[in-house]
Amino acid sequence: MKTSKFKVLTANEAVAHIAYKTNEVFPIYPITPASEMSELVEQWHAESKPNAFGNHTSVFQMQSEAGVAGAMHGALQTGSLSSTFTASQGLLLMLPNMYKIAGELTPNVIHVATRSIATHALSIFGDHSDIMAVRQSGYAMLGSASVQEAHDFALISQAASLESSIPFVHFFDGFRTSHEINTIELIPDGVIQSLIDQNKIKSHKDRALNPNNPVLRGTSQGADVFFQSREAINSFYDICPEIVQNTMDNFATLTGRYYKLFDYVGHPEAEHLIISMASSTETIETTINQLNEEGEKYGLIKVRLFRPFSTKHLIEALPKSIKSIAVLDRTKEAGSSGEPLYLDVFQSIAEAFQNNQLSVFPKTVGGRYGLSSKEFTPNMVHAIFNNLKLESPKNNFTIGINDDVKNLSLDYSEN
């Protein structure tokens, strides 16, 4: 069922297209750089366009993102398929409801065009500080790196959420991806209908609150049962990575576009490796392709599914020849021993080494890049690999600002 319809659009439009096709209720509130998605679904609703299943939609603007999350939570409890779009502080305002939606195992997707959280100053530009601030909510997190991926992952996250009962944050880099204009292959309604299991939609609707079939939900619990109830969700999260991969495999069968939870590219016997996610992976991949042609042995792992983090799938993606790894985070977590992705990767490698799944513990360092859309260039990628070649690679480094660039970046004047 490969498609042949191509269209030039932004990632925001590519994502909104899928969200509108697969949902019914859209509480919205505009925030840069995600506003375009809300504007588009409101326009399509005004034009009375049906979704992929022939149903008409409801779109309404709330007083804030906190109201959006409450309205979305309520819509989900009535059995509706509901989604919204946000970024930065807007996502943080949704956090209390996100805990509830995830805790109640309610399928849902929030599409996030990532943006810096305002700290010492406000910035409308992109990094991962917003999604990292809600990673403990229980939402699964799927990240896309390009306009085509954003389009595809919007559908994959919707299908996987319904299959797993775990809500998803689908994120892509604000401005760098959200406003990128590119030619993509559109997913037709037939593929959408094939990928999304109608029985799972029915199961979601059957769980709707109904006065004729009352259930107990949203209770208050004490120490005697809360702990046990909270741990009861483990089995859902344990199988979620496999569900996402199976959804990706089914998607590949329908479209010819293949994805993995952790996609490896580069030399088959790479000795030095970068692990990163979202738009930076495009820059890294282009750079290592060039450097490998010049005789290097470099590799890249693209992190697609950030939550639940799957140690199994990460270790399967690692080349056995690897000697050193740099994990790149597009956020700063003040006071932490390392940034979020770095800590997850390091823990996974340590666990695998301890369990004899790895014969060698590769040198593993972390670095920060691209905060508030700070440029991230091939020169910087080369600098990171130069750092990895050192006997003692610098850890907790920054790339793209003066304090570390002078030590790490490649001076092309020497070549």
C-alpha cells in the first residue's frame, strides 16, 4: 500500500494533518512554535472536514494550556479521541493532568514542537528542556528528526498509544523542524485506517464514564494500597517498546519507510559513536558519512523512543567494536550529575556490562549542545569525535559556546 502523493509543507502542518485525521476533540491554546498546528485544525474544523474515519471534529480554544489539559482529560474520559499541541511552559501547565491521564492508562497523543523553558530569560526557540521536564509523568516519548518523520511518527504514536494504553508525547524540534518546509510523502486515509486497530478504538470508547454503567475512578488511596496500585502499571510499560517497534514494522509494510527505536547508521565496525535524538541526528549523519569516506570508523545511534527507555533495544543497536561514546543532550539540568539522555544511556551500558551483555565497557561521556536553537554544525560533530579519540575524553562538555569550542572544534585552516 505504498503512497505516491507528495506535498510541500512544514512539519507543523504534517503533524496537524495526521492528528486531525485520527482524533475527534481538540482543546487548543496557541504557543510559539506550535501555534500553526492549532490554527490548522481549527481551520479544517471550520471547513467541516471529517477525519479519516468519517467523523466530524470539535475544536475549541481554552483560557490556557492548563484548561486545555483539563478539557482533554475530560474528553478522554467520555471515550473521545482527543489530542492537542503545545510547547515550553504550555507543556508544563499540562503536567498535573498528564500524570492522571497516564496513571489511568488512557490513550492520547500530545504533539510538542520543543522549545526552551524560560529560566534566566524567555526564549521562543527550540531545545529539549520542556519535554525533559515532563519525562517523569508516565507519558511515552517519541521523537522525530525531519518533516517526513514528524508526519510518520504522528501516526505511529497514535496507533501505539491505542495499542499500549499509554499516552504519548510526540516531539520534534521547534523552528528547526516545526517550520522547516520540505517535500514529503503523504500518508493516505487507507494507511491510517489499516494501521489503527478499530478494536482498540472501541476498547477506548467502552471505557468511557457512563451513568448507566458506573465505575470507580480517580479515587483517594492510603498507604495500604497506593504502592501496589502504582506498581501494577509496570507490565504496560515493559511491553510498550515492543508495541512501538511492531507498529513501526507494520507502518513499514504499508509505506516502505522503516524505523527502529534506536536506529544505527555509520561504519559497521565503528569505534567511536554519538548518541542523540531529533534534528541533530541529520547533521551528525551527514558528517559521519563524509568522515567515514575519508577512512574514519564513526557511528550514530538515533534515539526514537525516549520513554519508556529500552535498554534491550539500545544494546542491540551498539556495534560490538565500539570504544567510546558521546551522548548529546539539548537541555541543561542544573545540579544533576549529567543530562537526562546521558544518564539513561550510561545506566543502560552499565547494566548490560554487569549482566555480561557487553564484553567491554566503552568510555561514555555526555555533552550539551543547541540550547535555544544555538547552531550545531558539522565542525562541531567532528570536534566531538576528536574528543572521543583522546585517552581521557572530556565529560560534561558544551559544544557551540566559547568555553569548550576552542578545545574541541576542528580548525580547518590546518588542512
